[in-house]
Amino acid sequence: MTSLYWDSDYTSSGYTQTGITIDWPDKVIFVPRSELTLVQNSPTFIYELDLDFFRRELRALEDDYEGMPFPRTHKHNTQSSVSGITLARVIEIVNDYTVTFEDGQYAVNLIGANSNVADRVNVNQVSVRPSNSAGLIVAGSGLDSSQDSLLTQIHQSQFNKRQWNKVNNTITIYDADGTTPLYVFDTNSDLSEITPQ
């Protein structure tokens, strides 16, 4: 009987890797296709990766004797409930680790959490599709100061309906006094087309 084994960069024919692995010195997390859930096989192959499962596998590898000397692979914020609404967990790959999916012509949907996994992928033929969703965006994130100021004023006006007025397709946003126009914009336009008064 011939045994199949992996040792010193030798892989016998017929060997199939199972389980998520980490190349610790190079900081590469490898996800074989066998760890993904097949959800569609025609016309193209589509798999899912449950990110909660993924992060638990990474923690288990970090606890092994090989992984203990190395920096952690990710940060995790669990689900939390606020006023009856459950906010999704967040998983962030950190410390310069990257993720490589087993090469092939298929897609992977990342499910069950918001994450930066798609941003940390080593590019090959696999299409990685995140499903991130933001319930609340912190003011100022990704905006220049003028856009941030505009959005802050629009947000404040929502708390007092007397501070804005809609006539046909034009919305006028007023200052706190309720009479001085600050911005006028067409409801069919984007933020870049808002006219300061």
C-alpha cells in the first residue's frame, strides 16, 4: 500500500490538501476549494465562504505550536444587538497577512460578516465577492471636509423638518434659524451638484 504524504516541498501524486493553512513566514492564508460550500455549478461554479467559520479556523491555527510565535491574523468584532437590531460581525485581516484561494475558474461569495478579505486576496483566476453592508457610516469617513460639513448639515436638518423644504424636484436646506437658505439641489442630482447659497 502506498501512502500519500507531504514533506519538504514534495507532494505525491493524488495528494489533495484539505483544511485552511497558513504559510507563517510569508503571511499567506491558503483556502482550498474543499473548505468552500458549493452553491451553484452551472453555468459557472459559485462557492461560499462563511467568514465566521473562516475566522474560527484561523484562531485554531494561531493556537497551534507553529502559529503561536507569529502575530495574529485578524481582528474580530462579534455580532451585537442594539434596540432590537443585530449588527453584523466584522472580520479584518491584519498584520500584512494575505489570502489565497485555490486557483481555478470559480467565484467565492464571502458571507456572514463584513470584512476586508476581498481587499487582501492574492489575485488569481478566482473571483472573490464580498457582501459588506454598512448600517451606519461615521461622518467624515472617505469624505473631504466640505462634503462632511454638507452631510452634517443635511443630517441636522432631518431632526427639524422646518429646516428644509421640497418644492417640485428642488430641495432647499435652511440654516438653524429656519429662514436662511444654505443649499439648494435638484433631487435628481448627486452631492457634487448641490448649490451653496
